[in-house]
Amino acid sequence: MITELLSLLLYTSDPSGPPSDPNAVAMWIDDLGRLTPFGRTLDVYIQTGFDPEFSYPNGDPRRPYMIGSTRGNESPSRSFGWAIEGPMFKNRRPDFLYPWYDNCIECIEYDQARTSFGDWELPDGTLLPCSEAPNGWDCVQANPYQRFGYLGAKFTPINWIFEGPEGCCPRLGDLVDLEYAWCDSWILHGPLGKKYGNSNPQYKYPLVQQQHKDLMDTPVLKFWLPQPTGQVPFQQCCKSPSQIDYGDLIRWNADVDWESEKWPGSFHIARFTGPDYFSSGGVVRFACGNGHPCDPAPYSINYYPDNSCPSDLNEDGIVGFEDILQVLSDVSGFKYHPQTNNGFNAIIKVLSEWGECSE
């Protein structure tokens, strides 16, 4: 169902490999192949290119700032879609062992108390006072245009440290488990483990709305229409000091240079292992300034990885000794996270699919 819907909404040429036009704005796939028997590993990039009329004054490609839908009177209008089908392999600790926002009840209660201004107007005209919990929080979760709760979620490689009374004021800690990211699945802000800045280098993280915390819980479909013309920010949901309705799904820091070294002109935004389908469409936004245009650029992508014989790691048409030796080498090299059964499961999977691949 998800595949059929997004295929109707989006059209794109083959997204595998960088776009033929080095100046085009596009989302594309770097297919890394079958690194594990759990499906192909895909790196997702946004290319912004080197068009001199669009690049920075020094010639660097313009950095992506957001992806989402168009707003108000922007023309042509574009809806936003994001869909993933098939199992998503994760080479990391179980979610409940990470200090993520979802695992901090005090932090959620702290944010619920901050969304207590005004009313929530339902489609039928019913007004729910935000002062009565959990109306304000529920409104935020139900509004796809909402910008609130940029605390990341269980798909960004953030290690949170919670401090302060009643869950107040979480701060970022160092990343963990980077050595297992070679076949993991994450939403990214450039290469994992890179710090930005000279005097006090820091990690940068992709910022995703908290209400979209199921972004990689496949199957997943995110879709919303362009933000309506005339809709004023702060009026979609209960009024809150940090609330604004922008219709974006992911936001990156455009103040740091996170251009890919492997693929100049492109920016690394995600790594997926295992899914059978990935699709997205909408607009890429850019930080304004320098007298250069910052109008949103449309994009669309549909990609079907070949997971027909996932245990055939070397893709010779046979699941055999070379494949099991590769898995055993990865297991003995501690490349699978020790707090999972991934290594054992990889061995069993190759043995269970032994022999010629079926057409």
C-alpha cells in the first residue's frame, strides 16, 4: 500500500549513484552492497551542486537546511512524503538501553507542561483547552507542520545526558557505538564521529520533530499536504514559546561545512540497512543570506534495493563458502554489537539460505 501510494505521488529517474548533472538539486542513493545477510546497506545523500548562481561566494555547494513541504504562497506547491518498507536492520544496543528522549518520562512531562497556552481547535470546531493535560502535547503530536521537541529520537546517533530538576534541560553527550555503524541504520548529519569547530569541536545532529519518532519503524509512511496559504505560524496548535509550524521533517545545521568528502557537492543524510523500498519527495530548503537565492528546491526519489538473495554477499548467484567466511570474519572481528544476537543470527541466516539463489 505504501509503495503504491508513493509511486503515484513521486517520479524520479534511477536514483542509484550521483546525479548526471553535477549542478542539480537531488536526493540520491549510494548503494554499498550486501555488507551483511540482512539486506543491502544504502547511504542517502542530498546533492546541491556547484551552480555558480546558487553556490556560496567561495564556490562551495549550498548546505541543506531542511526537507519538508512548501509553505503558504510558495509556488509551485509541493506536498511532502517519506516511506520505507521492509525490515530495517540495526546494529546497536536495544532502544531501551539508550538515554533517548522516549526513555525519559520526566522530560516528556516537562515538555507537556510547556504546551499549556491557548486552545486546540479540532476539525469539527471543538476547542480543547491546552491548560488541561495532555491536550497541548497531543496537539503537537497530531500536527505534521509542528516544529516542537527537537530532541531527536531513536534514529539519530545522539547520546543524551539528562540534567536538572524534573527532567529539565537535557544536554548532549559523546556519541557511542560508532564502531558498529558500518551496517547500522541512522538519520545523519554528515559522517558519523565528525566534530565541527576549531576552539571547541562539537558533534552536530539532524533535528527531527518528536512527533515523527517512528521515522524508521518500518513500514512507515509520512505524508502531508503543503502548508495552507494564509496559515499563520503559532495558530495550528496550542500556543507555546518554542512552537512554530513549518512543515519540515528534518533540519540540519547550515552554519557548519558538512559536505561529503567522498562525494563533493553532496551531503550525507542517512544510512539504511535492509529495507526493500525507500521513497521521499518534497522540497529541500537552504539557509538564506549572502545575497544568494534560498528558494526551496523540489526533489523526489524512489529506490528498490535488490534484496532477492541477501545472504549472497559477493553477489555471485550462490550462497556459499565465501559468504559464510565473510560473516565469520565480521563476527570474529567484533563488528556486530555484543549486546545483540546479530552475529549469531547472521551465521544462521547464511546457512539457512545455502545454495543457489532462486530467480
